[in-house]
Amino acid sequence: MKEFLLTDSDFKKIASLVYSACGIVLGEHKREMVYSRLARRIRRLQLDSFKQYLDYLDAHKEQEFSDFINAITTNLTSFFREAHHFEYLKSHIVPALLQANKQTKRVRVWSAGCSSGEEPYTLAMTLNELFPTNWDIKILATDLDSNVLAKAQSGSYTAANVNGLEQHHLQRWFLKSKNGELFKVKPELQKNIYFKRLNLLQDWPMKGPFDVIFCRNVVIYFDKATKDQLFQRYCNILAPHGHLFLGHSETMGKEHSEFKNLGRTMYQKVLHEAES
């Protein structure tokens, strides 16, 4: 017998609230995940059922809704995750940007769905090691979950978190605690990263253009209509010939002629004749 009652009606209401707020689709196969995540909130608030929790959420939406969304959204990440993306950035995109942007010396990158910060810090390590110091490099890092965003902004990681990093990255970009258990990102790496809470389905305050957008393991939760809308918005905010990276299990349909598929979930914005 379960600790708390989760009726079909409760589950449908939760799924509807999540979809309306951030476009994430919660099918029946996500029921156990929803139960375990929200059961923690129910215990913390000393409530007795999911119905009570939904009533509480209704009455205290301003205070509770952020915790509700944070509980549902999934955050799993690591430094240099899907390493081939960073290899392509290093071997193809950076050389092209060094040439194309040599007048402005300006590069803008967006980590959309940055989770606890490993992705934007990996981007910063890669770019800082390849661009001259007089270039204006800025990375926008956004996420819906305010808790993981706070962790990202702190730049503090455990030895287990940095386990996959090469020694030269650790030495150059991190400060190690005396007991060797904590690693803190150096201010030099942090200074050009701007962390902001953002719901991808709402208005975007930034205008772009971005040279590169990483949106990995985010659209996997969206339905096709939401994905298509998001891809079009990414296209609109990307610079000419800009690049979009998706997660390993995500794809963009062939109907998106505004992007050229480079393989391995890497895409480049295509300029049609009317635009060039």
C-alpha cells in the first residue's frame, strides 16, 4: 500500500499543470516518477494526500509553484557530456568564428537547460582555451529549476562530479579544497557566464543573435508541436550559419528546412536565397 493516494484525476491535473507551465508531457509511464518526486513535498508540508497537495498548491501558488516545477523537472548532467559535441565545437565552429567574427571579436553562446552548470562551464573551458583574451566571449546559461541554477551559480562540485575531467582542466580552472573533496570553479572561468532562470516557452528577454545554442536533453519532454515552435524560435535568434546542439536521444524532423543536419544531433542554420 502506498503512503499517499494518487488518483487518476490527481495525476491528470498534475500533468496538465506541468504541460501548461513548461510544455513537458507527463505520460502514464511517468506516474511513478511523479509520485516519488512529489511525495517529498507532501511529507515536507505534512499533508496526507496528493489531493491535499493540489489544494495547497492552488491556495499558495505564488510560494509553492516553483518548488512543484523543480520537483518534476529532471537534472542529470556531467562535464564534457556527449564529448563529440565539444570536439566539433573545437575543430569546426571555433575556427569558422575566428574568421567570420574577426572584426567584432564577439561570440555569444547559450546553454538552454544548463542544469547544475557542468555544460556552461565546459563551454567556457573550451572557448577560453581557443579564443584570444581580447575577444568578447559571453555564455548565457538558463534553466527552469531555480535550485539547480543556484548550484550552477555557486560553481562548487564534489570530487565525484569532476571525476571525468582531465587533470589539466582541474588544475587550470578549479580550486581544490584542503581535504580534496570539493572543487570550486575559478572566478576567471565564471566571469563570462550569466546565469538566469528562464521558462523556454515564455517570452525571452534576450535578443541575440547567438552563434551557438546548446539545448540538450530538454526537448525530449516536449510534444511535437512544442518542439517545432521551439526550433523555429531558436532559428530566429541564431546568427547566420549558427549552430544548434540537441541531446543524444533527440531529433529534429526533416520538415525543418531552416536547419542542415550535420549528424550526431548537431544542426546548422541555413540561409535561404531570399535571406542571403
